Amino acid sequence: MNDLRAERLQVMLSPEELATIDNFRFKHRMPTRAAAVRELLKFGLAAAGVDAAAGVKSSSFGVFGRGPDGHTQRDPESDTES
């Protein structure tokens, strides 16, 4: 686990909310629900005008990167997207 993610947040969702998150996740080819939720939180905070981490992209902390076709898996050996 990444040291920057030492806190666990449990959230109860309705079936419709979970389906919406899963649809977002699959559409953007994200590896996990947690990654999708983090990305949605980042988008929501940005829309509200909150700069959660100035100059830091969520892809800097995760196992995915964002390419022209959505999210892609990162190659840990070369730190490039595949």
C-alpha cells in the first residue's frame, strides 16, 4: 500500500450509485473501484474549486495513467504507460 494512502474510508452506496461508479470505472478502463472513486473525488473537488494537491496528479499516486483513450496500466519497470 502506498504510504500516502494510510487511511481507509468506508462509504455505503445504493445499488444505483455503485452501478454508476462501476460504469465510470469500466468506461475509463480503471483497475479498481477505489481508483474510480479517487478520480471522481478529484473531479468533484476541482469542480468545487478546491485544489486538493497543487501540482500533483492522481496518476502520480496510483497504478494507472491517463492516456488519450482513458486510463492505462503503468509499467512499473519503465514508469511508462502501456
